[in-house]
Amino acid sequence: MADNYLERREEALRTAGRTVVRRNTPSLDTLLLRNRSHRGFDASYEVAMRQLEAIVSVNPRIPSSKNGQVFRFKLLDAASGGRDFCRFLRFGAYLPELKLPVPGTEPQAFIVVCSTLPESPSVDIDLGIALQSMALKAVEIGLNVLIVRAFNRQEVKDALGLELEPLAVLAVGKGTDKIELVEVPEGTDLRYYRKDGVHYVPKISLKDLLL
């Protein structure tokens, strides 16, 4: 007991007179719950280039197969081409009748993810890690994203004058959708749907995920 007292006393003396600032950092669980796929955005909020750079900044710190680090990023804010870029993308595959995004809710900032190597299983795994990491960073700084892979690559490549192959796009902004997760048993229809203004996303329960 005496030893513990001395250790605590020594620590108290070391920190005496020093202000300790504790950041109220959201937990991973909180970030994961906030990280929903928005298909409508607040058109009055303009995403800054520095925010896009902050989102991409996670990439030097995440895993990469054989440390290849094959991705390069084209950033588009409203002023640099993002205002009209949505026309190349297709949103809401399960809700074609809604023709998403609804006019006036289009995102105006984008991160186009390109690869220095041809697409492969390793590249696709790394792409998933990169996209999820960037999405979580966006949520951390108060933004929302939609990961989009439904687009004509050649059209995007030509429009942006890209030499590398675009594999995915992150649409970035302040999301306006009301989204709720619904726990369902295995074997249930997993297509997302909308009812009374709410976007519902079925998720298989944990007990059914475990083998």
C-alpha cells in the first residue's frame, strides 16, 4: 500500500501546475453509427478544400497490401468542378423511382479515388479500407459521405483529364437524410427502403453473423 501511495504522490507532483486538456473524442462505435450513406445534402453548406484534404489525410496512416499505397486522389470543391460533377454518378440503386438525389440536394464536393495499379483483389481490399477510413474521418469533422462506384469510368476520366483509373468517388457534404438501422434475422431482404421520410437500412443481427 505504501508503494502505491508513493507512486500516486509522485504522479501528482509531476502533473502539479499543469493543465490537462481532455478532448471529448467520439468513440469508434459512435462514429460507425453516424457513418451512414447520405443521398441528399444541404446545398447551402459549402465544403472547403481543407476539409477534403483532412479526409484524405488518413491514407498515409492506414494499412496497405505490401505497403503499395496505390491510391491517388482528385479533390473537387464547388469552385473546382464539384458543382456539376454529380451528373456522372448514379445514386440509390434500390430506389430508382425516386431519381436520387432530389433536385436541390446534390452534393457539391467530391473525392475521386484513382489507382496507380490495375484493379485486383488486393487493390479492392485496400480500396475498401481507404474508403471506410475516409468516411469515418468525414464524420469525425462533422460531414457525411456517400461512397459511389456506379459511374462510367471513362466519362469521369475524360471530364477530369485523369491519367489514372478512377475506382470510386466519395460524395461529401452535410447530409440531410434521416437514416435508421433495422436489425433483421439472416435471410431477410436486405435492400434499403424509405417510408414516411425515413431511410431504413436492414442489418443482420450479431447472433446471426456468428458461426
